[in-house]
Amino acid sequence: MPGIRGIKIRVMASGVFDILHTGHIHYLTEAKALGDELVVVVATDKTVRKNKHEPITPEKMRLEIVQALKPVDEAILGRENDMYGVVLEIKPDIIAIGYDQKFNEKDLEAEIEKRGLCVKVVRVGQYDDDLSGTRKIIKRIIDWHTANMLGYKE
């Protein structure tokens, strides 16, 4: 979808992408459909620890995996102290946020505008299937392991 007067529309998306699953794929596919170029910001290990949990896969591995995905044109590591710094670096036209990300679209737009950029923030739709979340996958593995290890003797 070429932008106005042939100018490319740059979309930015962000996330942890700890254990890649179909929810991530749908999020990034929807984000890419909003423009011409998709830049994905992968959270650093330090940020994940601070805001969510101990990451299962290290940041460099998550970055490499995200970069290899078909909808992604570029993947970069996030910044640890100022999330708006990476936005100013990328200068997106649109920021796509996941349905479950704890941001308010209008608040984000206002904060970014204070920093001199005009960016539209779009929340992508929810995708839900049996294993569309990292926590769901971990629970399934634990349940499987528990069920299969009952009665196991070395």
C-alpha cells in the first residue's frame, strides 16, 4: 500500500517475542498491512525482566528470530530507559500495538507529538487460538511434562 504521493509508509511494532507463536505472526502481519515497511522493536532482556518476567530466550536470539519473519523488514533492539527514544530514531508514520499491550492509543500519540512527531497509533485485532500466547505454551509444556513424568523412574 504505497503512501500519499508515492512516499512509503513506515510502520513500527514492538514486543517481547519470547516464545514465538501464532499470535505474534498475526500481530506482525496486521502491522505490515498498515504500510509499506515494518520495523519491529524487540524488548531487551532488562526491559522484559523489569516489566514482565525472566525471558526464556535471550534478546539476541529473539531479535534474530523476529528479523527472519516474512512481514518484518527490519528488527532492532529496544532502548532501556526511554521508549520514545527508539520512536524518534525510527520515525514511523504508524505504530501498531498489540490487542493486549497496555498502552492507550491517544496517550501514546500525545506523548510522541510532544517530542515533535506526528504518528498514528493503531491497535491490531485479537487473535486467539489454543497456543497463541507465551504463557499458554509454557503451561502446556508444564502440563505435558507433569502428566508424562508421573510414574517415571530412572
